[in-house]
Amino acid sequence: PASKLPRVGTTIFTVMSQLAAEHQAVNLGQGFPDFAVPARLVDELDKTMRAGHNQYPPMTGIPALRQAIADKTGRCYGWRPDVDAGITVTSGASEAIFDAVHAVVHPGEEVIVLDPCYDCYEPAIELAGARAMHVPLDPLTFAPDWGLVRAAITAKTRMLLINSPHNPSGAMLDAGDMAAIADLLRGTGIFLLSDEVYEHIVFDGARHESVLRYPELRERAFVVSSFGKTYHCTGWKLGYCIAPPALSAEFRKVHQYNTFCSFAPAQHAFAAMIQAEPEHYEQLGAFYEAKRDRFREQLLSTRLKPLPVPGGYFQLVDYSAVSDLDDLAFCRWLTTEHGVAAIPLSPFYENPPPGQRLARLCFAKNEATLDAAIQRLRKL
Ligand code: PMP
Ligand code: GLN
């Protein structure tokens, strides 16, 4: 039978993690922390499973967790979503992105994505029978050119997908970008899907410009986040979507027949954790900023050139002083010959910029892991 996703292979994250394991490489490729989740969270999870919260939770998420998300959103962004009608708990941000696209995008329509972009966007769009229209970000700063986005809008455009802090670059949208998006979408029927999974990992005193801060934007938006990023537990796959009641209603139609509901014990654990320890997410930026600074300092003793990292937990490096290989070949070579796994950027593009020599390194790691990687990178 004809493939529904003819251009899709195994994700670069899986490919590089497998290669890293085969070659005992330090894995700075796939983005996941190698340190412990907060002790309180594990205790809460244990407690809640023993207390018997092991059956189907409500389809939309347990009320205590939706309440905690609403409170946290209010504290962070000055606006509190509707607990019952505006928040849906999902199995990771990935499910939320898939559900949001399928809730409102019809076959034959178009969704604008900004390249480079995270790899789960386009397959979700294609499976909805729609087309991803790729608009390039600036190849050096990864800033959007809203004029180019405007030029990409057609009568078929149904959604604009944004991601800040940005994977893979760490670039962040600012208040000017938010105003530009409002200008672009005003008077159109275009929805906004905002991937904010790195919302709490922002540096240098910057403010995360959540779409939820902006009334004009949030009334047409699906905003998704992930507990995996905020609580160092990417394998738990719990996230959520905040959207106005009418959009949440459509979103839930997809969610209820996709997964129906998400891992109950973790919902109880996060509800307790968010309320008891707001310091955890409040201090996450500082926690990762120290890692970023130390890692960048160490990179100066290698021939890799670090690019700025405003947010997120990925460091882009320019390797042109080391090698003229294309990025896929370079990352394979780095893994197999030098024992450090990295992620090439070209899989994040429809049309990778010719001659781009960038690789992505994840610094959500213990100091010992990063030190071991740096020792190897010094030999390049
Ligand atoms: N969006 C971005 C930008 C990501 O980096 C990730 C995690 N890799 C996701 C979405 C998916 O998050 P989750 O693991 O919660 O599905
Ligand atoms: N989001 C992770 C990254 O960017 C990968 C998640 C996955 O492997 N699907 O590295």
C-alpha cells in the first residue's frame, strides 16, 4: 500500500541515540536530562500509586492538576485559564500538538511552520491531509521574518505554528514578535499553535513571551507545554493544552479518541508538586543557566564555536573549523570516531541552508557527563 508518510523515516533522535549506544558515546544528542527527577515528585508518584490512583482518570485530566495548571499559568502569565473548559491534560506535548492540528485543520489546508522546526509538526499536518508550508528563520539568529510569513499566507492557511524557546536553536520570540503575529492574524480565520515546552528554561533575565499573556492571541490559540521538560522526566510523557473553551471542545474530540486520557499517577504527582514547590519551575532558568555557562566556557577550549543560547537546553555549535562534512556525516563521525553524539540540524528543515555547518548538543546533563564530552571534543 502507498505510505501515508512517504518521506518519513526513523527520527534522527532515535537514530543518534542508537548510534551513541553502539559506540559507547557520550550522548548529547537526543534531548533528555541524565539527572534525577525531584525527590518529592517520586515520593508523590509512589504515594499516589499505593493509594490506588491507577485506573482511568477523567478524559480531560484530573481536576486537581487542571487547577494547579491554572494557578501556575495565572502566576506566570497574569491570566488564569478556565479550569474545566480550557485545559486538557495529554500524553506529552507531542499528543497535544497532534490533537490541536487534527482538531481544526482540514484536508487541503495549509499550516505555516518556521524552519528549522521540531520534527513532529509536519507528520501531524500531513496525516490531517494538510500541507506544511515552510518559512525559513534567519540562518544566523533564528529570528522570524514576519514579512516572509505574511507572504506565505494564502486562502488555505488554517494555522501558524510557533515554538519559543526554540528547538533546536534556543532562540526566543520577543514582545515585538507577539505584536507582529497579532497583526498578521487579525481578521483571519487562522489559528495559532504555540509550542512552549521550554517555557521555564529562559536565561539572562529574559521574560518568556507566552501567547497566554496576549488576549488577542490566546483567543485563537492552542498553547502546549510538557512536564517532561520542566520536571526532568521526559519518559513520563505528560503535557497539556490550554485553549479557549470552543477550541478546547474540538481539541477534546480528538484527544478522547486518540488516547482518551493520560497516565493517572503522574497527574496526581504533578498536581501535588506544582502546588507544593513552585520554586522548582521558578528556579529552572537559573539551574540551566549555570549549566549553559559552564558548558560554553568549556567549549571555548575546543574548536567548536558555540552560538548564543537565549533559552532551552540545547547548544548549537559551528563545527566549520573542524570539518567540512555535511552535518549528518559530521554527527555520525563525531559519534563513531570521537565518542560524542550530537544532532544535525538538517532534519529540522525542508530545505537546509546549503553549507550550514551546525550541530546541536544537549546540556541537560550532569557535570561529569559534560566534562567527559568536553575531554573528547578537545581532541577534535
Ligand atoms: N516540542 C518540542 C520543541 C520538543 O523539544 C519536544 C520534546 N522533545 C516536544 C515538543 C515533545 O514533548 P513531549 O515529550 O512532552 O511529547
Ligand atoms: N524533543 C527531543 C529532542 O529534541 C527528542 C524527543 C524524541 O526523541 N522524540 O531532542
